[in-house]
Amino acid sequence: MTITPTKLIFLPGAGGSAEFWHPVASLLTHPASRVLLGWPGFGSVPANSDVQNIDDLVALVVDEIDQPSALLAQSMGGVVAIQAALKRPELITHLVLAATSGGVNMSDLQVADWRQAFIEANPTFPRWFADYNDDLSTSIVAIQAPTLLLWGDSDLISPIDVGLRLKELLPSSRIHVLPNGEHDFASKLAASVAPLIDTHLNNARST
């Protein structure tokens, strides 16, 4: 039996805005419906008293997984995506992870720390999101959904070695590196990113 997604759920990074994925979502040809989530209380996204920690963000995403779904996540959104995928494995058909740690310890890699500068530039940013440091290395190996890892070769925040680490841990993953891609490449290079995602989603998952 094979399953394909009927819903695509897009998760932003620390910026929290659904706008990040608009360029890619508009270019995809896959027929699944689109849900572009924003993080409540981040930037211009209205706050929600029910969202006070990363577990609450995971719950927000899990609530959207009500049919065969693909999760597409940027940066810190990948941490949320991994946890949501672990909670609803039977409904996750595909993952697309762009420039993310996935919640895996990367302290031994040369990764630029974005947190302090970002917080200073965005004083209303929830500190609990930046402070999250649980290590999902032992859990992530259970994810069987086909996973497309997208990386940029000019990303100092999440260099290619991070993607390669995730590729080692995720049993059904492959990585594609985009030339001249900085940390926001998934939005700025949407014309290059969208066809890669379409190809990935059109390969139905076997169950």
C-alpha cells in the first residue's frame, strides 16, 4: 500500500511568520491542500495564551495532522516537525527539512549561534524557543517517513555538516544542497526549491 499527502503543513523558523513559505507553496504543483502556520506570539503573529513552550507548538501542529500529511519545516521549525512526526507517524507521509538541527545535538559542529543577536533584534521573541536544547538523537531514528533534507552551501547558521548529521540519523532521507543558499534560501530560492519538493512528494510512501 502506498500513501500520498492530502495536506501540506508548512512550519516557519524563529521568525514565526507563515509568510516565509508563501513563495514555495505558491509554486508547488502537488494537489494537496496547504496549511501555512505561524507561531503565536512571534513577530507580528498574534499571541495565544495556550502557547507557552515548544510542547505547545508541537500540539498546535499535531492538531493539524488529521489526514495523510507532509510536514515542511524551516530551521527551528524542524525541531517542532520532528516531534510532531514522532507523535503521529501513521499520518506523516513525507518530511521536508530545510536548514534545521531537527533537535539533534550539533555542539561538535562549527555552527554560528544565532540566538543572542536574534533576541536583541526582536525583543518580544519568546525566550523559551531560543533556549530549547533537548537532544532528539535517540528518537529521530524511529522516523520512517521519506525525508528531503534541503541545505544551502553558504549557510553559516546551519552548515552542510548539520544536514549530513541528520542524513546519518534519518533512515529514509536524502540531502540536496543548493548553490549560494544562505539560511533563508528556502524562501529566496523558491523557484529552485519547489521542483525538488514536488518530486519528493510525488514519490508515494510505502506502508
